[in-house]
Amino acid sequence: MSTTAEKRHHGGTDAPTRPLYAVPPEHRFLGEFRTVLLRYLVGAFLLLFLVILVRPAQIGAAQAETAPWKYQREQVEIQGRGVLNAYARLAIRSTAWMTRSSIERQRDVYRLGLFDFLVGGRTAEGVGGWREGNRRLLRDGTQLALLGLVAYGILVRPSARTWVLAILLLLAATVVITKPQATVQKAAALGTAVPNLMLGAVSQIAPSRETDGAPNADEAQKRLATRYWDSFVAHPLSRVQTGTAVLATADPARKPSLLQNLGRNVSGVHDWAIGRHGPERAFIATSAVGYVLPFAITLGVLAMIAACAQTLLFLLCLAALFVVPLAVEGPRRRGQVIRWWLLPLLATVALLAFTSLLSLTVMRVANALHSSDEYVGVLLAGSTWPIVALALIRWRLARQRGKVPRRHRLFGSDPS
């Protein structure tokens, strides 16, 4: 047998030298970037979670409101005895709690950064107090450090990039120590500016009935939240108390007197007010809970993601004073700065903007769904879409269970 035939029979000798599949450099870079961003976000979440556990605080007390919003003045009070009335009272209060929590979490995203509120401000105050107590030592130490850098540059003659980098890092540390509160405020400003810019842009580009004509982003958010509260709490509460939606848009301070007057003059309203319609109340309360639950969960998750993005954005902006000077060391260092700092910063801004946009969309969709209930003219508020959803789920489950071959359905389980 010839050598050529034997090589051909065994498949040749060059099979192991075939080139393997190589990942393109751009795909490898995108994969590394996604991994870095995900790790940054997970780290921000763990850090924020740890700070909340160690230092709990009342976020709502961050800024005193001179004019409370409607949901802050609403009193969810339902009279009546019996199991059904007690259940309706509990369900309506749960609905109000979920709606109030989702509104407040959204407000926190627009007015403050959670990590900055819990850690940044207090740390800046602590650094400022320490600076006032050691002002002379810090001034003399900074001057000696600058003189030492100058002498080092003259005597040792290092590379210009290394020398300039040392000076820039010293200046950055000096700025952080001498201006801690201003540094923290500048680092946290972007975290609240992005959601407010998105709210203003959406109000201008795609105005709705709630935000049309709002003078600023805060007023637009207030109108949107008020409409959201009226849809999911005020309407079912009014129907539980009066049987109609007459009190849905009334001033919360006037609702007790209006309910008393209506109950005194209209017998039907009186029966609803004292709790003689327990089954109807239970149905209204159940539909209200089912209505608000998916929207409250979605808004809560989006607020959590936005808080993590704000925390990461705050840390990246705070690190800018020490990271940006590294770019003077050369192209390789600039590439690392771009990969590990600039791109994650831009991606975090985009994530925060997208989360804010999605939150606004969810609130608008929720208001639109409730408005469709009003247009259809349903007897009880908040009943159309939960019933439709339950019907679709039941139809889907029945269809999955009924996936039996037609021959089996016609002739029984035994095809013979």
C-alpha cells in the first residue's frame, strides 16, 4: 500500500492545523463592555442595599413640601360592619398604599439621588467639619506637597506625563477636601437632571391631557400623578362610599362634608355610605387591587433600576476628578479611561433616561386604560380590563389543556 493512499485513508496529517473560529474584536469588546456595565450595576445595587440597611432614613422628609399633592391629603375611610365591608376596607387601603408608594418612588427619582441623600450629603458635611478643624494643617500640607512635586520634577526629571499626572491628582484631592459639598452636589446633579429632562421632553413632544400646559417638569409630574391617583384610588373609593364617581375629583379636604350632605339628602348614597352594599363593595375593592397591582409592581421595579443607575452615575461622576487626569499618560491609558469610565458613564445615562421614559409610559398607559373603562360605561370602576385579562388567561389555560388530537376527542381516549 502506498503512503499517499494510507494518508488519504486516515484523513490526512493537516487536519489538526485547521484554524478555529475566532471571535471578532468588536464582538469581544461589546461582550466585555456589557459584563463591566452589569458588574457596575450589581455593585451599585449591593452598595445601595447595604447603605439602606445600615442607615435607614425617611426619604419623604428630604424636602418639605409647602403644598402637598392630592394623594398626600387623601383620607381612605370606609364605614360599615361585617366581613365584606372589612375586606373592602382592607383592599381599598392596600390599593391606596400601592398607588402612593409607586408615586413616591417616582418622585424620589426626579427630586433626589437615594445614595446621595443617604451617604453623600452626610459625608460631605463630615469632611467639611474635619477640614474646618484642620485648616492650617491642610494648607501647609498642600503647599509642601506642591513644593515636593516641583523639586522632584527638577532633580529627578521624570517623564512629563508622570509629573503632570501627579500634579493633577494632587489638585483633584485638594478640590475634594476644600469643596466637599459643591463636589457632591455636582456629582449628584446629573442623576436628577436626566429624568427631569426626559419628563420635559416628553411633555413637549407628546403632550397628554394631564401634562398639557404644564409650566415645568415638576408641575407636569404632579398632574400626571394626580390623574394616576384619581384613576386607581379616588374612583373606586368614591364608588365604595357613594355608589358613583361623584367624589372622585373632589378636594380631599371637602370629601367628608360632601359625603355627609349626599348621605343626608340621597337615600341611595346613604345606604352605600353606611355599608349596606357589602358584596358590591367587595367586588369594587377586588377589581381595584387587581387593577393597580401590575402597574405598581412595574413602577417599583423601574424606580429600583433608576435608583441603582443614579447611584452608579453619582460614583462615576465623583471619580471623574481622579480618572480624567489619567488620560495624560498616553493612548493606552486613555483607552482604559474610555473603556472603564466614559462608556459606562454614557451607558448609565442612557439607562436612566430609558427607565424614566418607560415609567412615564407605564403611568400614561395606566391612565389610558382607566379612561377606556369610563368611555365604555362600566357599572363598577376598574372592572373591564381585569375581567378581560382573567378571561384571556382562562381561555389560554383551557386551550392548553384541550390540546388533544381531534381523533382522540371524537373516538375517546382509545383510538381503536
